[in-house]
Amino acid sequence: MENHRLIIKEIETADLSICEKSESFLQSYMWGEFKSRFGWEARAFLINWEGRGSTPLLAISRKVIFGFSFVYIPWGPELPVGFPEADRGNALCELAKKLKIFFKSKPFFIRFDPGWYNEEGAFFSKEEAASFLSAGLKCAAQVQPPDTVLVDLKQPAEKILEKMKSKWRYNISLAQKKNVIVKSAGANELETFYALLKETAQRDGILVHSFDYYKTLFEICEKDCNELTLRLYTAIHEGETIASIVTLFRGRYATYLYGATSDSKRSLMPSYALQWKAMQDAKEAGCQFYDFFGIPPDDNPNHPMAGLYRFKTGFGGKIIHRPGSWDFPYKPFFYGLFNFAENLRKKLRDRKKRKK
């Protein structure tokens, strides 16, 4: 980082409500309030950039061992319009150094999950990665999915359907012909959703949160209803709920968060009907994009989540790639121990998925 040129003028502490100005739900007041219910401390800041105005920031921290903690910034910081790509790594480094003094719980590293991406959908380049590394950042285990599919909802519904793979349009039509009924059920169907989610987890070898986690998310979203709606959709056939999804509507984006399917009647294609219904409702609500919120980085048939890639990309959206997670260590020794344990846990989890 060039010593004579600062990127950040100053950082001020702020009320959590300032995060309502953030574009991403992961930088919102709601998300800070939600994570604070599950062992995290949520803090809000206002970053004053040199010559580029200010942006809000949500940072959450969690104690680990021996009184130490780490700080996590999901899909942040949100940079000012026109911020130079070449300065991104230095901005994260400078932000990390300036934020440390605000946390009294002895953080030994801070993790960034930047939300920005290249419009053309290119991968995070080697040059950009090199600039992050030279700024003192370290590539970390992924927390939020860096790769996803965005469907443009600004176009007419007919155009959205037209851009889907023909098989996807057929499956949506098939579900309708087979009398699969899709409805927006709300939190009153959470127990049904959770039962399906556990069934899905057992079948696909994935981890799920406790029932209280999802219940609390709905409770907070219902309380914080400013431009935000959390919707639970169910697909029903002959009185039986056979699939369900949870989608968050906020500002320009509708984000598909969770999905679950029964082991039975999967041939009726309820998942396709659910996604199409959520897209239609999101468009009607004024959302401009539908985010499928996570796919493997490419179409590798050997990837444990290859089926997820094919399913989500078949809806015809634009594939984008974010930088992924990057750490700035404050205490290299403790960070090294944590990093080793985290990577080991990830390898064991991935091995379990492959066995499935």
C-alpha cells in the first residue's frame, strides 16, 4: 500500500440502523440483528472514503478460544461507485487495520467476503488475486458462495422463460399439468419445511441449522419489514407437501436461500415450479434480479454439487464470480492454528459429500 496516499479518510461507529442503506441483505440491519441471536456481536460503521463519499458497513465478531475472537464482514465493504479495481486489495488492508481498535475482544484476524463482481462474469483474475496477496491478505476458506446465477427480472416474463433451457420450461409446464399446486405459505409452514429439509440433508449429505435458526430468521424479518420480505413457498400434490423453498426479497434483489424436497414424487418437478413462482412474485414486487445464491465454480461433473450447478444455470441467468473470502491476520500464530483446523474440517466435510 502506498504510504503517501490513504484510501479511507476515517471510520465512525454508527447505529445498526445505518446498514439499511446497504444493498446486500448480508450487510443489512436485519442480518446483524439475526446473527446477534446466535453468538455474534454485530457492529455498524460509517466508512468515509477519501474523495468518494461514505458507505455503511456491518461487521460481526465471535469469540473462539482463550478470549480471542475474529471479525467477519459478509459481502462487504460495499465500495463507492467508480472505485478503482486496482485499489480494492489496499482498501481491504487499510480497512482491516483501522477497524481493529474498535473491537475489544482481541480479534486475531478479520475476514472479508467482498460482494463485488465483474459484469462480464469473468473469474477473479490472477492479477487481482496477486494484488490482494501483496496487500497482506490471505485467501481463506469460503463462507458465502462466491459463484452464483443472477436472473434478470427487468425483462418480460416471456423473455425470462425463453432464456431458460427447453427442458426447464418443459418441467415447469409438467408440474402444472400434473396438478402441483405452488403457494406462498409463510412461517406457519416452517415445521413442514424443516421436516423436508432434514430429509434433503440426509439424502444429499448436507448440514442444516436448528429449527430455531430458521424460526428466528422469519421472526426478525417479519419485524423488520422495510423493503424486506422473507417468503416460504410450498409445492403440494394431492394434499402432500413435496417441496419447499425460502426466498428473501430486499431492494433490487430476491435471493433464494434454502430449498428442500421430499424423496417421493420428485418426477413431478416441484422444484422448477417453485422457482418460477418465486421469480414471478419477485418481479411483481419490484425486484430486478433473482439470485440463486451459490453454485460450484464451473460445470465439473466430478464436483460434489455438480447437480446444483446444472439445476440453477438451467434457468438462464448470468453466471457471476465474486472474489471469495480473504483474511487479514492480526496475530499470525493464532491465525495459523485456526486456519489449519478450518481447512481440515472443510476437507472432512467435502469427503463426506463425495461419499454420498
